[in-house]
Amino acid sequence: MSVGKEKINVLSLFDGISCGQIALERAGIEVENYFASEIDKYAMQITMANYPNTKQLGDVKNVTATQLPKIDLLIGGSPCQGFSFAGKQLNFEDPRSKLFFEFVRLKNEVNPTYWLLENNRMKKEYQDIISNYLGVEPIKINSSLVSAQNRERLYWTNIPNVTQPKDKKIMLSDIVGDYEGIWVYPRGYNKGGVQSYKGKSPTITTSSWEHNFFIYRNGNKEPFTVDICEKLQTLPVGYTNVLSKAKAIKHIGNSWTVDVIAHIFSFLR
């Protein structure tokens, strides 16, 4: 593959709302075929509204190399609830975490030129298991370098020479204007009241965000809008507008910070 000189074939596992396609566009990489494995109908609805040429493959367990042309880039963010510090840390016995092995299976089957796996921060013992299977150590990148959101994630990849993104120094006030802090309800967080978060937003979550987090401004609590959440994930504004607010925010919380992925893809060139 000569990235940047020809269109590439991409296989995206656990594709979600297809942030990989946005990131490839921003990195200036043209795509011949984008194959997506996803089973969530609402995530797929967002994807097809924005990228109608996406080739949907369905359940990852049913995807095989025989269905596909030569894959130049394999990407995926396998479900992290079974690994995450924010979750129950059920590790590899969690059915969602077992999907990691589907990524390994297809990596071996399709033998892509390049690949990228994203996951949440986790116990070192779980991280080491993933690293042993993939043969590389992860790169830890905080989305705060390219956005107004604190969001630490791990990225395993064979894309060469990936470095930390340059700090763009984007603050929450750049998105929402002046504010006194973030109001955090205690449910599930063991804390409440106004938190400043040093100018950055807390991590967008999949469900509790809409109900637990508010901008505190002039003595009032203002809910985070879908547009704000899209900006925090560096998504195009309006990208998720085919869904209701609650469903949109859930899927934004499940997605990638696009500009982090675009930064990693820039090293393909």
C-alpha cells in the first residue's frame, strides 16, 4: 500500500458511528471501500446518514477474510466496559471484552498492512495481555490535547512513529463561553457540587452525561447540548442529528475523539 497515492480498503470493527471515516478524511486519506462491522441500529443510522456508501457487514463474529478484498487498514475500538476503571473490571470473562479476540482473529485472517486498536485505561495486567496478543505496547493519549475534554485512552497500532499530538490548548470556555464550573450530580460519581475541571470538560460517558453534568453559569445549571458534546469529541456539529438527544449523546459517549484518530492516521502518510 502506498498511502496518500491510492485509495485504500478499510475494515472497521465495532464501527459505532464511524468516526474512523471522519478521521481518514481529516488526514487526507482516500478510501476505496469502507467495511463496517456494527450491530447497533442507531449507530448504523448515524453512519449511513453521513456515509451512505459504507458497506455494513453486521456482527463481527460472522465477518471473515473470504468476504473481503485486501485490507490496507484494520481499525477498531472493542467494547471496553469489561476492562475500564469506570466499569466493573470483569476483564476477559466479560462477554463484551471477549470481542477483543474477534479483533485478533480478523487481524490474523486479513493480514492488514496497518492496524489500530483503541481501548480505555485499565489494569496493567489486562493491558499487558492485549499487548502480548498484538505485539506492541499502547500509546496513551489524552483527548485534552486536541479538544476541551479530558479523555485518556490507549492506542495499540503498527502505524510507525506515532507521537503525542501537539497541545491545541482548547478549553471548555472556547466551546460554551464563560462559566463558573461543571455541576456534577453524585449518582455514580461519589461527588457533587460545582467542579472547575481546570478549564476542561470531564469525559463524556455513554448514559449518565445528560443527567449528571451541567454547565454552572450565573447561578444556573445548563444542560450540555448535543452540539457541545459533538464539539468535545471533535465531531462535525450536526453529525448525530438523526437521533434524539438521549440516543445521540449515548453514541457520542461511545465514540472516538476524531482529531486524536486523525492525528494517528496522519503518520500513514
